[in-house]
Amino acid sequence: MDFAAQLPTRSVAESRSEMTELILPNDTNTLGNLLGGRLMHFIDLVGAMAAYRHARTHVVTASMDHIDFIAPVHVGDLLILKSSVNRAFNTSMEVGVKVWVENTIAGMYRHVASAYLTFVAVDSQGRRVPVPKLYPETEEEKQHYEDAARRRELRQKELERKRQAKSQDPTADTMRPDGYAKK
């Protein structure tokens, strides 16, 4: 039985998610700038929200394919993160996240980061489950949809390259990650 065929097709709008965070001293480095890892955490959260809304089941982060840190974020900044599913595959989804800082006094926004993440839909035992197809409606959504397919192809080629390199490395199965030989 093809469970994926029974799932409803969903629009990009149905997955859109937004999160706002006030940047506090605990979120920053000694220069008062938001820690990159903390920003990645926020990106992962808002990305997961979009994936969850689309799949309507548990999701796990498979990868953060690409992230651009465009400008620093400072203590006291209001961080706005927006996400949506760019494309749904069989059991995985690519989610795009854009991050802005809002100057609440001037009412201005500054783009500070962007990222692409892949999430996999799973059941309560952690087994992969099919996700609904995605229907892009606007020209921008259609462009994101096509771009996501190209990025997936590149990810798969890189994964295959790594598998081949590992199979050609005679020490791949005899060495531990710390560089010492396995016993």
C-alpha cells in the first residue's frame, strides 16, 4: 500500500513558522555578539517547526546543509526567524530559514543569516515515515522548490563521493575517530 499517495498535498503557506527572540547577554560572546551556535540552535528550532507543520509527525534534523552568517547580532537585538518547507521528498523535507534583526525604534529590518536544513519524518519508534507532497503556489515558492531539488542532488553526490573514498581507504575500518588503531 502506498501511504504517501494517501497523504494530502500541502501548500508552502501551511508550513510557515516564525519565532522571535530577544538577545540577552547569556546568548553572546565577550564582544556582545550572538554566539553562532546559539543562532544555529534558533534556526534548528524554527526549521523543525515548519517541518513538523508540514509532516504532522515527529521530525529529526538530518543536516544543516548551508548557513550564511551575514551580519553580527548584538545584545538587545530583536531576532526574527522565519521558515518554510522548500520541498518535500519521500520521508525528508528541505526547510529554508531566513533571519532578521529588527530595530524596534526605527522599524527597520536587517537580514543577518540564512540556512537550509533537511528534516526527516519519523514515527514514535524513530522509523522513517512518508511526508505529504508540497505544492508551491507563488513564483518564489516554485523557485525555492526547484533549487531544493538541485541542492538534494548535490548532497547525494557528495555522500556517494564520501562512501567511495571510505571504501578505498584501507584504514577506514581499522582506525578510530581519534586516529588510533582499533583493537
